[in-house]
Amino acid sequence: MKRIVSLLLAAVLLLSCVCIAGADYDFQGPKWEKHRRLSFDETGKLRILQLADVQDGAWLPSIAKLLLFETVRKTKPDLIVLTGDNIDTYSCDNRRQAIFGLRQVMDILNCFNIPIAAVFGNHDDDPECGLSKLEQMDIYESYPNFIGYRGVVAEKTVDKTVMNVGTYNLPVYASKCSDEVAFNIWCFDSGDRNPDDSYGGYGYVFPEQLEWYKAQSDALKAANGGEPVPSIVFQHIIPPQIAEALQEVPEGTPDAVRFSGKWYTLPEGTDLTKNHLHEAPCPPVTWFRPGYAEVEAMLAQGDVTAIFCGHDHINAYSVPYKGIDLVCSPGITYDSYNDENRGVRLITIDKSDPTAHESELLLASDILHSRPLLSFIATIFEKIDPV
């Protein structure tokens, strides 16, 4: 009975949101064409909403549904990017539950008629649920507003075979009628676990992905008169160079986190009202042996100005590394661990200087402030009947 009541209340909650917000968007209008191209708007801006670590299972909590809906409704981005752990496959008992969980997220985002892209995280590929990343990409591509695609599929076999799926790029044109690529967005699957079980650690971007990146970057550069096209990257796992970008401090330093046997804080001068380091970063550990080449390849190409990641749920920061900003955005999950800084990141690119970016952290508490009654109902509802 509780499950039936829960479904009815969730439906009422979302219908209330749609009815109230309907004036802001044409829900009945034509859908985006497949792979419709991105461009700067008439003001020369591109606004990207990064959603990290939704990481809820088959039954998306009502408060999570409300947060997703309200976030898009209030920010009105030009592009939505899911940066991994988009569902929690390990909590799904079978394929049917995994498909249902993924569709709950996409059904909400797709109704806004805004382009959507996605990369995979380490919790998006669990063989126990029986839904591979290739099959998940098929589901994503079934939505008319999804402009990502399967792209490069890379494999690495050491102790086991690991497949990275969905590495692609999204060119951004100077205007709707222009053929000039003024900006570019790289999307990488940073993997699950290191395929070498004896070595351990989180996954990383494979050599096949980097070879494709360098070739595509060179092609964009050639078409741009020999100049690199300013670009940003979206992936789930922060690169290991974060260990060099943070500031090493003595043990016992206030607010320091322990990472690889040492203690770190955000670099001196960081605005702590907009950045926080509440847990140790969790990059791949592959920097201990030669071959981790992603950031080095991007520095050599000279096009990437920032790498936006999720993965570390209670961290939110932007720190420079040799001209590339390493950016971590907080999770928005309600089923996995989080804190009062649950939220999203809104990124703005200005065509007048696409080598720079502005980003704003929006906390869930602020996003839901305009709907206090619905938020209260959803929160109480989850406490009464958690799913």
C-alpha cells in the first residue's frame, strides 16, 4: 500500500511542477532533431548545466525528481550534461529496474526541449544488473533531445576486459546560421575500475580514446586556420594531476584532507565561499606508473581550458593546473552519500572570449526555495516511505 501511495504522490508532485512551469517552455513544440548542432545564442553566450552523480537506483526519490525539474526550469540552459553515475546500477536487481531508473531521469530532462549529453561513471556499468553501457547508450539515444552518441568505444584487457563507451565531441558554432566552429565540447568515458586488478584503482581514459582526441583536435585546428579551437571536457573521474594542483600541507592543518599518504588543502587564495574540499579526491592511481597521458595530451594540443568532473560527491572546486582548470562539481544524489552542499554547476561561455568560462554553484536548498511546500511534502514523503 505504501508503494502505491508513494507512486501517486510522486505523480502529483511532478504534475504540479509541470502545471506551474508550463508557461516557461513549449512542452508540445517540435523536438530537437537528432544530433542538432549547438551554437552560441543571439547574445553570444552558451550556458551549460552540469548534473553530477544523480546515482539513484530504480526508484528515483520524489525530492530528486523535484530537484531535477526545478533546476532545469530555473536555469534554462542551452545544454544539459550528465557527468556520470547517472544511475546507481549496483542497487538495481535486474535489467528492468536499471532501465526504469535511467528512464526516470531522462523523462524529466527530455520534456524541456533542451539538448542533453551524457558520459558514464564508475557506477553506470555493473554486470550484476545486466545492463551494459552500450545498452544504456541505446536508451539515451532513443530520446529526441539527446545529442550525445556512442562515439569511440575503447577496450583494455589486463586481468579483465574493460570497455569505455561514449567518447565524442560536440562542436559549438558561432551562431545558428554560421559554419564556423567557435568552441568545442569533449565528452570522455573515464571508466570504472582499473582493468589490472592486481594494481587496483579507478578507471581512466584509454589510449584509443586519446588517439581519437588528438586526431579530432588536429582536424578542428586545421579548419580553424591552424589555431586550436577553445574547448572544455566533461568526464566523471578527476584526473590524477589534481594531486599536483592542490596545496600540500602539514598533517593537522585545519580543513586538510588526507590523500595518497599526504595532506592537502585548496590552493592559497582560493575563494572558500565558492569552493570546498570536504573529502579526499578519488582519481585513478595510474600516475604511479608511466602512461597516464590524458592531461599531458590536452596540454600538448593546446585546446582544453577546463576539465569538469563529478565523482567526489561532497567536493566542489576549480583549481588551475598548467593552464587547465580542474573542476569538481558536487553530487545531487539523495540515495548515496552527500551533505548540505548538494547541488549543480552552471557554466557560461562567452563567444567574445571562449578561452575563459564562468561557473556558478547552485545549491539544492536554494533551487528548491521557490517551492517550499512541494519540497516539504517530498522530503516528508521520503522519510515516511523511503524507496
